[in-house]
Amino acid sequence: MRIVIDTNVLISGVFFGGFPRKILSAVVGQKITACATAEIISEYEEIVQEMIDEKQGHINKAILGPLIKAMEIIEPTTLVEICRDPDDNKFLECARDSHALYIVSGDKDLLVIKEYENIQIVTAKNFCEQYLFI
């Protein structure tokens, strides 16, 4: 199963645990495939570093290594301009171009879309309960 993980889910999983961490663990354990673009990876790294710098987290940035290594990095070819926050379009583009079935997000700007070209946009809790059987 291919998914795209929004930055807020990645941050929640890295720093706080819960359902987002279960998803990240499933990716590292190769139970599911998470897809990303170079732009998404850069955003992940930037936000994690900001949180470390602001002392909001107590981890080493190196924790991202195993997760990013487990991800499938794709080169986007699609241009999507439908999200009310234009910065979130990159997740829709990645999902479409990687043939992902789900975008896992906590972002209301994405969640309000619910579905885009047969790609379901779901919360981490819903994804875990329905698809990871946790």
C-alpha cells in the first residue's frame, strides 16, 4: 500500500507518538510504502530542525534517516492547484504521481478535500484504525 504522509503527521510521530508514530513505524518496518518528493523531504527536515531549535522536541535530527531511507522518493510531474493552502498541493501531486491510495494528514486544508482522483485523505487515527488494524 502506498501513502503520502503530510508534514504534520511526520512531526507528530517523531516528537509525540500515538497513531502518527505507528504509521512511521509501519513505513520503517516496510509494512506500507510512503512516497515523497525532494520538496516534501526538505520540508520534513526543515520543520524537524525548527522544532529541535525551539526545544519543542528532545530528539536528534538523525531519527529521520531511517524513515527517509524507507520512503520511495519520486519526481513529480503533475501540477495540482486545488488546495486552499497552495503549499499543500505538493502532497496531492506526490500522491497522484506515485499512485498512492491515501494521504495521511491532520491539516484541515487537505482533510476538507476528502478525496482527490480516488486518493483518500484521512487522519492518522482513521488510517490506523481502518488500514493498519491497530
